[in-house]
Amino acid sequence: MTTTSHSPAPAVGGSADAPTAPTPLDGRPGVPFARTFRAELRKMVDTRAGRWMVIVMAAVAVLILAGFVIWGPAEDASFRGLLQLATLPLAMLLPIIGIMAATAEWSQRTGLVTFVLEPRRGRVVLAKALAALVLAVVVLAAAVAAAAVANLVGGNGEWDLTAAIGGGVLLALLVYVLQGVAFGLLFLNTPVAIVSVLVLPTVWSIATMAVSSLEEAGRWLNLDLVTQPLFEGEMAGQDWARLATACAVWVLLPLAVGTYRVLRREVK
Amino acid sequence: MITVENLTKRYGGFTAVDDISFQVRPGSVVGFLGPNGAGKSTAMRMMTGLTPPTSGRATILGQTYRELHNPGRQVGVMLDASAQHPGRTGREVLRVAAVSVGVGKARVEEVLALVGLTDEEAGRRVRNYSLGMRQRLGIAAALLGEPRVLILDEPANGLDPQGIHWMRGLLRRFADGGGTVLLSSHLLHEVQIVADDLVMIGRGRIVAMGTKDELLARGGTTVQSTDDARLAGLLDAAGVPVSRTGSGLVVDAEARVVGEIAARESVVLLELRSGGSEGLEEMFLGLTAATSREGDAA
């Protein structure tokens, strides 16, 4: 806090003998987290790009479901099979929504407004991550509903979704969307972040296949491999340890470095 | 109230803002004037917590920016009117900010009306806005939380002359209500219309500050007559420094001195006034040139 004594800075404007110096509003610094969270959630879907991502995800999921119901092998068109199909485009596209949420403040320079309204940038980052997770849950719920409709209309009518698969799919999608946010924060540049999320894991998995000494590391650090049992609902023993290791490297590490960058970077 | 104390920002060997100190008191529109690259924007980013200062500090209403409770309700900030997501509509930009600041949708419509954006314009995406419309949107966002302090970077940039006069009225009313306004500009004539007081900055340093009238008076007296050559000779003979400009003379003396000489010698005056944009502009250029020489010598 400042002292109440006169500032040595030369004054300009107004009058020296104003009755009282204006005082700041009372209260804790910044704004309540709930409001930051609501604003960030809204910002993910209120732009043309954000809205189209959601529409494209829904359209692709519906097309895949429709195609499978019409032309696919009828015996495989169970609720579980349909849901797993519908979540494929989500796993691809949700990270991109996470990326855009994280990079827009810098690529579109909206950070000049966002970080002026809430100067504690760490809370903005947290709000973005939570908003992306909530959006993933909403999108998954829509996919579950679409798969249920497809099953009723043209599936084999089997309701064979176990809690393990449902929970596994949810957890996997959350990991992927959080990875998007993390890479967005790390690069603060939309195209670079999108390309990295798509290319880096592929490069790594090719490297682990080509170089035999990396094979064991690949089993632990390949996000696509370690989430496979998650999607299948067959997590066992070492699978959890592998999942945790891969998430630490592909999600938590870029998230930590990216958050540090956002906290320290000059907003221009 | 905005207080800046010994604020300094260095980037490697380059000093963008060099030990500036001033205090903007409520009730006035203060222009922060300087050529491009003088350090105005960097100083404003330091005031709003976006850029950490190398040394010194800035406070608003007695607190540093990061200490402020709900800053959007206390300080209206517009640092770059073009820094808006092109895919959002103008109204949506304000609604998102309203969520964060904690004001309702009714206030969004209020500020839209205040800055003169129509319903149709507010529904358009920012991508399709002219620079003038973006400025109005940025000012609407700054006013959203009914703040008592405004910090605006180049707000008149892109506005037509009518828009600049509109802004003068808006900011004048804000200041008359006890508000504090600091706005930057690199154009003298723009800041002359909008601001009452000036802080001039060049090469990161404050080169002059005071009321506009004070600084204008320092710019000498502008005079125009039916026979400028003869008047210049008479003034010269009287030991008054005179320089010719495109449309008359600039005299380094009070208007009264010039008027008396002209009356005695029966020169018909067409114009006689203190200061004038030419005088202030010359001083502005002169002052910034002087600091740049200092900078080179250091």
C-alpha cells in the first residue's frame, strides 16, 4: 500500500485543493473466479471459429454414426461400438478447441483486455483449462445421446456400455483437451500448437518403433498407446502407471511451462 | 488519480521509458503526447500491469494495478482498439467483458448507445469494423464498469474530425464528474482538441508538462497582417525575435507587445493570438529533437 504522504511526482490536471483524494474500492484484488470461468467458457464458443469447431465435431460424429448404421456390420452396431465411433472425431478436434482458447489472447491480442480485467493471469489460465474440460464433458454427453439414438434407430439394440468404458472414454477425452490447452499455452501460436499436437506424438511413436532402445520408453510415453486400454475399458496393473507417465510428459509438463510463459510474458 | 513514480523500462541496452514521474489529478483530461516510439504505450502498459517495470512504480487510486479489486470497475483501459477477436460481434465483445466485470446486459446496451454504435453495427463482427468503429467499441468496453479513471492509448486514432469532437465531449463530461483521464496521442492537433493538460514525452523522457494554455503561451504569439514583411522588420527593429511561417509570423513576445507596435505603426492586423498549433508544434518537435541529441550523446 502507498503511504498517505504527498507524492513527489509533479501533478498535472485537476485542482490541488480537491476536498478528498479518491480512494480505491474495497475488496480482494481481481475478480471472483466464477466470473472469470464463465467469461472463458463463453469465449470458447462465441467466435465463428469456435462455433464451427463444435458444429463440425457434431456433424462428423453424426455422419460416422449414420454411415456405420447404414453400411456397417449390423452385429457390431451396439451402443458401445457406436459411442466409440462417435468419440473418434472428438478426440481429434477437442484439443484444437483447447488450443484456440489458450492462444487467442496472444494471436488475436485479446489479452490486452482479458489481463487488464483480471491481472492475476494464473487464474485466467485455470479458468481456461476448466472451461475446456467442461466443454469436453458437454460434447461427450451429446455424443452419448447421438450414439443412443443411432442404436435405437439402426443399431442392434444392445446396451452394452460398461462403467469402465464410459469412464475411460471420458477420462481420455479430458486428457486430450487438456493437452490442447497445454500446447496452446506452450507455443501461444495457433498453427504451431495445432501442428505440434498432431505431429510430435506421431514423430515420437515412429521413433520408438524405429529405434529398438526406445521401444520400452515408447510403451510408457506414447499417449495414443496408453489411452487405448482406456477407450476399451480394459485398464489393468501397469496401464495406470503408463497413463500417468505419458500424461505427465505430454500434458502436465507443457501445461507447467506454458503457464510460466503466460505469467511472465509481456502483453503487447 | 494516476501516479507514476520514477517509472523505467529497459529492453537490453535500449531504454524505452526513462525515469518518468507525474501525477494525473481527477477532473481533467490529460494528453500524453509524444512522437511514435517515445514510450507512451510502454508506460501505459506498465500502469496497467501488463508490462513489469524495470524500476519505479505506478499506482491508480493509490494502489498498484494488481492490487485493485475488480479493476474493470475502477479503471477503464483501452490499449489497442484493433486488439479484438475478429470473429466476435461488437456486442459479444462487451458481453464477455460484462461477465468478467460483473455488470448486466442492460449496461452493455447503455455503453453502446453512449459511444454511438447502432444496433445493427453492434451485431456485426469486429472483422468488418472500421478503425473508427473499433475505437468506439474499445471506449465502450473501457466505460463498461463505470470506472473513475480512464487510460486510453491513441483513442482518437482513426476517428474523423466529428468523432474527435464527440470524444472531447464524452471525456469532458467524464472529467467534470470527477473522473481522471489519461489519453495518449502522437498528433498535436488531435490532443489540442481533446485534452486540457499535457504531458509531453520524447525518447522515454518527459520533456514538458502543464496546462495546454501554459504550454501554448510558451509557443509565442502568432500574428498575421496585410504586410507581414514590414511588420517583421518593425518587430525586429524593436528587438523582438520573429520568425516567419507559412501563414504569418511567430513572435517570441506577448500578444500585447505585438499589438502595440502594430498600432503605433498603423499595420493592419488580420490575426493576433497567443500560441497556436505552429508554435506548440515547433516546441514539440524542438523538445523531442533536443532529447534525442541528449540520448545520442549519452
